[in-house]
Amino acid sequence: MNPVKAVMGLITAKRRAAQEHADFISVIRQAAALLSAGRPLTQLWPEVAQAHKPCDVVPQPEAADPRCCMHHVLIAQQSAAMLQQPYFVDVTRPGHHNGWQQLSATLTLAQHTGISLSQILYRLADALEAGEDAHQARQAASAGPKATANLLAWLPVAGIGLAHMLGASIPQLLTTPTGWVILSTGAALAIAGRRWTSRMMETAEVP
């Protein structure tokens, strides 16, 4: 696979995920605003769906999780309202699956306790935005250490190349027991250092 295409595909996927998450938060805020204006929950989601452009996919009418666009996901919740089923319980995308589950749990809690749904939706949107801001801050803070770790990972290879340029015999290094011990020890230390660095970076990125 072309490395350039792979990198571009990864960047595009990250941008799409960020946009879907932003759209998901906007859905929550739109729903909260309509509830504050007096809209009933049973008629809410088709009205919110009108603010989002539908995709070209035509989902099945009975599909609880269309898995395509925000518009069709919201429209599908009208059947849940008529059947008195929990909202968004089976939805996995667009956006993060955990976000939909949080929204479903929030709606269920509000329906059973009678608390102000609009206010709790506003708070949910604020919490999701704060979480995304914190995630972006962690990503920015870890960019430098990641670049340094990648650079250090290539130093052993660069050292072998430099040794060859200075006159060291690479074939002799590969054909002697001492050379194999040095290479094996160096490779083991490089792998251990890489794993240790990766584990520290993963720990630092966990909220």
C-alpha cells in the first residue's frame, strides 16, 4: 500500500471522526433547545434531523441503527417513540459508540426520574466538549515526546550506517559470535525501550 495514501487516509479518518463528534454534540444542544421551547420528546428527533443533511444511503425502515448519517439515525428514533422503546440504545455511529450510549442512558434516566431533560442535555454536551478539549490538549502535549521517541528508535540503525561509513566491516559483524551478541543485545534493548516509551505515552494519554 502506498505510504502517502495510508497517511492521507489516516488524516481523513481522524478529521471525519472529529466532525462526527462535533455533529453529535450539536444534536444534543439542538434537542436541549427544542425541549426548552416546549417540544415533546416523542416528536423531537425528526425535527432535529431536519438540521442535518441526509446521505445517499436509503436505510431499511425498521433499522434501529442505520449506521450511515446523523439524519437517518435521528429519523429512525421516531419508531422507538411509537413503540415506547429506549432511544438510541442500538446506535453505534456516526460518532463514538460511547457517546450514543451516554445519550441513551441520560434520556432513560430523565424519563424515569422526571428531572429537567433540557438542562441535563446541556450539561452532557458541555461534558463531551470538555472531554474533547482535554483529549486534544493531551494529543498536542504528547506530539513532541512521540517525535523524540521515533527519532531515538532509528538511532541504532543510523549508528550502524555511520560505522560502515567510518570503515567498520558490517559483514564481519554479522558473521562473528561477538558481532551477533552485540546486535542481539542492541536489538533487545531497542525493542524494550520502544515498548517502555509506548507504554508511558499510552498512560499519559489516558484521562
